[in-house]
Amino acid sequence: MDAERRILLLVHPARADAQELAVQVAARLKEAGVQPAALAADIHGTALADCEDLTMVDPADPAAGCELVCILGGDGTILRGAEISRGAKVPLLGVNLGHVGFLAEAEREALGVTVERIVARDYHVEERITLQVRALQHGQVFFSSWALNEVTVEKASRERMIELTVEIDGRPLSTWGCDGLVMATPTGSTAYAFSAGGPVVWPDVEALLLVPISAHALFARPVVVGPSSHLAVEVVPHTDGTGVVWCDGRRAVDLPAGARVEVRRSPEPMLLARLSRAPFTDRLVEKFHLSIHGWRGSARRS
């Protein structure tokens, strides 16, 4: 066995179907001479706990020494895989066991072929823009993090709006009474930003999105800015509304009145392993079940 080859398997610990599939994947990898690995905390008390094919990784740096992080689950599990793989600069490949699974590259039905492609290193790696974010109060940073999909500033109380002033490149844009604001990457344009009414942005476009959520204002349209733009959101002081900042819906901190959230492009991208070079249009049609009835192709195809 080539000791240098190691694949980290990441599976939702509460999903029995994902664990059973992971046992099959581990066996196929081991048989092909590739060492499957896992986090001990993830497999404790699951079907994977008795899998002799697995080796345990260092919980402080799980992806170290791995060539790929293979995730079996939905978008939430894939976002957790992003947390693990990003610092180690290891690409991740998601096998969709959820619903839409927009970040996933493969489906459950093609799992056998996917393992063969992994063993053969028959995939290419894309870089995706990520965001870096920090929250300040009275000029002092009290929270810093990053996001692959989006950073959101949302109201903390259901019964009232939050007042937010938006700033782009050091200049104020508008103040909105709203439910919140989404600041997204092109990758995240099909996630929360899409649900909030934002545009779909092709992943190879270098841009940042700003999408208000239920804003009470005449000008409350989504805005697309350049990749070097700096975004900032301030919770208007002297108001009753407080907020929460979320990063990919996974990491959060409360925002008091007067707090400021600053978002910009991170210098560290996310690496995604891709099995297909099909156009992004095809992915939209497949994932969103879009009707293409009546399409006959361009004149060049006839």
C-alpha cells in the first residue's frame, strides 16, 4: 500500500445510511491501496466504529497528510468538511445524500464510480472565493471568522426589525429596517442569497453579493460588487434591535446595537474537487429541476 495516499471520510454521525455507505467506501479504498481515515469523535457509537479499514486522524488537524476530504451527506456536512479542509489546503468532494446538495459533486447512485475516480485521481480542482469577516464594538474586534457561502447579519428578535446601515468601500449606501442582510460569494449565490431574492452568479465570476432580507425601503435590491470591494454593516445605535452574525449558518455571535461587521474577500480560497467539466447551466437545471421543454439547441448543433 502506498502510505502517502490517505482519504479523509466525513460522515454525519446521526445518519445510519451515510455510515453504512462509508463502510463500503472505506473497504473499496483499502482494497485499492488507499488508506481511508476518519475522526474518532465522529464514528464513536456508529456503524463505522467497528470498521477495521479506517485509521484515526489527529483531531487538531484532521486533514493533514490527506489528499482529499470525501463527504457523505448534505450541504451542512459539506460545509463542515470545508471547515476541516480549508486550513490544510486539501480539496473536498461531496457525495450528496441530502436534498438539493448544490455543493456536492456526486450522487449516491454513482458512489462506486466516484470511488474509482478518487482512486485514479481522475478529478480536477477548482478554487472558490471565500469571505473573511470580523465584528467590532467601539473599534475593538470581538469576533472573526470566514465563510464559503455567506455571512449574514440578522435580527435577534422575531417580533421586531433590525436597523442596518450598509457601507461599500468606505462609503454609506443605505440604512434599512429589515430582517437582515446576506453577503455572499458566487458559490453562495445559490444558497441563502438565492432564497432572499439574489441573483445566481456563475462560480468563475469574481464578485461579492449583497442581498437585503425583507427590507422596508424603496431601494432594497441585491447589489453585486467587485471582488476587491470592502463591505461593512453597522447595527444602528440607540435602537432596541440587536442582531446576530452568522457564517455559513454554522458559526455565530450576538451583535449589540452599534456593532460593526466588516466583510471582504479572503486571501485563502476553498478547494473543491470536481468530477465533471459540464457547464454550470447543467448543474442549475439538474439541482433546481428546471424545465427546458422546447429547447432545440443552437444553429451550430444542427
